[in-house]
Amino acid sequence: MAMEEIVTTESATIASDGVTRYPIAPGYRVNVRRGPGTKYGIVRTLPYGMSVPVYCQKPGEWIAGPYGTTNLWDNIADGEFVSDAYVKTGSDGYVAPRCD
């Protein structure tokens, strides 16, 4: 089922289901982990050109990436996290609620 997307900012899109999605840095295949750090197991690897929802964010391991150095990790699905350093949120801070 195709989803209609509406561009809302330079970096984010809102899909027809109302969830905001942010693009992963161009040219990167990003590992999705079970928690907010590289010590957590890899769940999957995102393909090039992927956009992800950010349901909540939490601090964790510091990571340097194309969008800076940060300890913020984005929850993109139940038990799945990616470093915010690889997600173009347009902000150096929180863009979603803190994860519990």
C-alpha cells in the first residue's frame, strides 16, 4: 500500500498516517540496535535513502556522524534505536518525547 507524503520541512515528511519521518544521511546504511549504543545488538541495517519515524528519544552512547556528535538515540520501532547523528531531524536537540 503506497503512502502519500506531504513535505513539511527541509528534512521531515508527514505520511498519511500522521507520523513524521526523517531521512537517514545520504550514502549511509545505518545499523538499527536494540538499545541506545553500539554495545546493543544489531536488529537490522537500514537501506540507502530510508526515512524513519522518531517515536521518542533517549540519551546513550556518544556517536559522531554526518549530522554532528550526539548522545541522542532515536526510537524508530519497538526495541529499535539509531543514533541521531545519522538522522536529519533539523535539530541538535529533542524532536520527540523522551523515551521512558
